[in-house]
Amino acid sequence: GENVEQHPSTLSVQEGDSAVIKCTYSDSASNYFPWYKQELGKGPQLIIDIRSNVGEKKDQRIAVTLNKTAKHFSLHITETQPEDSAVYFCAASTGSGGSNYKLTFGKGTLLTVNP
Amino acid sequence: DTAVSQTPKYLVTQMGNDKSIKCEQNLGHDTMYWYKQDSKKFLKIMFSYNNKELIINETVPNRFSPKSPDKAHLNLHINSLELGDSAVYFCASSPSPGTSGGASSYNEQFFGPGTRLTVL
């Protein structure tokens, strides 16, 4: 089955700096890569996603890049703010988008943005 | 409010007991999921249901039995609770691929707030 590795497990940055979280996946058939943010005591929430036919996607301060050949994708957060502090999860889909659509998650990155 | 809701939020019980966690979504989604998040924050799928039909069962022990009375509800019943069952359980839902809410075949999963289960 799919295996998703995520690094680093913890990341501490100063407010205003950039943060980068990297993930690799094992199944070359995976074709959808979402990123979720989980705040303390809450469920994960989708912040951005990318499909395998796209190399890069940006939404304000957040961007995701995908390298299909190397089977890795990354989350970039610019101009970090204290409210960006949370656990971030990458994921990869192993289904075709049908009813067996399934996400395999990385182990998460605890991001701390220091004021 | 439109959302995925779970009850209870906290559940503390003794080993060997049987307990249930309820999940409801009013988003009109066809697919619902249960995830387990362990103490190290690792998030792993347990089950998924599409329109009340079991689609994915990720080698979860038979003590766990999901039940979907209708497509808006997916409850999780756990028999003979063990210490290792202690975790946060998340329910999630997503629209069927290709339907409204999904311009692509890949649809966002909306997570509930979680149920923290502690087995003593």
C-alpha cells in the first residue's frame, strides 16, 4: 500500500519567516495530494491540495509543489504568523476518485511560529 | 450550522466495556469515514462508507463495528475495549467524486471535532 513520509516532525520559526514541510510518497499511482491543518483540540481542515497534473499551486501565503518523478511534494508557508501554529499533515490518495477513494496521511509536522 | 458533528467529545471507560461514538453530517455527502489518531498524532483510516455501504475496512479488529443507518450517520461501536483503543477518533465526510462540491474527482474530506476515548 501507499506510504507517506513527512519531515520535519517539528518546526519552529520566527514570525515573518517562511516554513517548508516536505513529504514523499511510495505509490506512483497516487494522484491527489492534500494538506491539512489541525489546531489543538480540533479536527484536521484542508488548507490546499494539488493534483498530479499540476506542478505548483498557490493560495495567498500558502503554496504546494509536486515533483512526480521524485515522488515528493512540499508545503510552503510565507510570512508566517502565530495563528499558523498547528500540526500540518500531508496526504496522498490511492484511489481513483471513486468510492474507494482513500487518503494515506504523513505523521504530521508540529509548526510553532514564535512572535 | 452545516458540519460534521460527533458525540461524545470525551469518553472515559473501563477495559472490557462496550461503547459507541456517534457521527452525523448535514453536508449532504455520500461518503463517510472513521479515522483513529494515536498519541503521536498519527492519523489512520479505519473505515469508509459510501451511501450506507462499507467500502474500506483497514484491518480493524472485529471489536470495532461501524453502523450507518442512513447516509448522514456513521456510528462506531466498540466491544470489549482495550487499553490500546485509547485515542482520538475522527469522523469525516466527503461528497461523491464528480458530484456537486467536487469539480474534480478528488474531494475534500470534512472532519468532525473528534472524540477522545480513554480506556482505563
